[in-house]
Amino acid sequence: MLGSPSNQSNAQPPSQVQPETSRSGPVRGNDGTITASVIGHDLAIIGDGLQIVSQGRIIVEGKIFGDVLGEEILIGQDAVVSGLVNARAVTIQGSATGTIKADDVALASTARVDGEIHHQSLQIQNGAEFEGRCRRGETSDSLQPDLAEAAAASASSQTFT
């Protein structure tokens, strides 16, 4: 469910978590863990110029055809993402096509990546498939998404009919 807290073993039940409203850093629950937004197996998000922006962790289990920006992003084993993936840390277990920008990038043995990876630290497990280029970023700041700016830009361009 989009916007729900992480289902980690130390996480509180959703009814007890009151996330912070501060946008100066990742959104945290009462226990200090970063909350997670989950794109479930049965969900496909498709859009021209689409951006999904979270101040916390994003777990993708479904399909996204657009950009994903967050503090931390996990692309699950059966997930597909096509677009920019930009976070402090990105872990890919499934399929990604496009550009990945993060300080820490990890490709699991089940990962399939076609595109560019901009990183400070890159881990590729045996069995991962990677076609493209990887480049070490000049600075950590050059890899970090400006989540506040992205959220503001998304909010100002929203049109609902």
C-alpha cells in the first residue's frame, strides 16, 4: 500500500505510527525507523513525465514507467522500473532500465539493469546482469536527489480532473 510504514519486524503496527512532518530529512516513525512506501505486485504506474517522490524509503514490487526519487529505494525481485532511479541508496533485485544515481548502488544476483549507473559505491553480486556504463560520481552531493525541490515541482504541476 502506497504510503504505509515498513513491515519490518521492529516496526510498529500502522495504527500506532505517527510519522514526522518535517521535510528536512527522511520521514521516521515513532521508533526512529524510516517509513516505507510500497508499490505492490499488482500495481503498475505508467505516465509521461511521471515522478514518484518520497522523503523516506520506497519499495517497488510492481511496475513503474517513470522516475523514482527517495531517500532509499529497493526494487524487488519481480519488479520493473523504467526511468531515473535516484536516492542515497539503491538496491536492485529485479529489472531496471534507465539511469541510476545513488551514493550506494547494489545489484543482487537476480538484478537485470540496462542503462547508466552513477555511484560512489557499487556492489554487483555474481549472477547479476548489467548492460551499460557505470561512472563514479565526483561528489556525493552530485548524486543525491533534491527531494524537497522534486516534491514542490510535482505539487505545483499536478492537475486533477
